[in-house]
Amino acid sequence: IYVIEGLLEYKVEGKPAVTLKAGEVLFIPAGVIHAAKNVGPQNGAELATYVVEIGKPLLTMSK
């Protein structure tokens, strides 16, 4: 994940939350539960790249 603008907080299963600002990068391994939240005063935007096996879903929702 590459943060384009704003201040985004990421919670990744098994790790403490991390807050990233524009220009910073985070790698989340496939299959790891994670969530993101805009914690800044302005808009937040990210660029994410996914490698998905043929026939597999892009994401699976978790409770």
C-alpha cells in the first residue's frame, strides 16, 4: 500500500496499529486480516496492488 495523501491508520492482524502519511508504504501479506481508517483532518488516499490467483476472490469480508 502506498499512501498518496492524508494520514491513514492501518490495523494488521497480530501487529500494533501503524499510521502512515503521504509517501509512506506498507506491505500486508495475502490472507492477513487488516483495516484502514483516515485519521487526518483532510482526505486520505492510497494506491494498493493485489496479486490474486485465477478463480479466487479479491477479498473476503471478516467480522
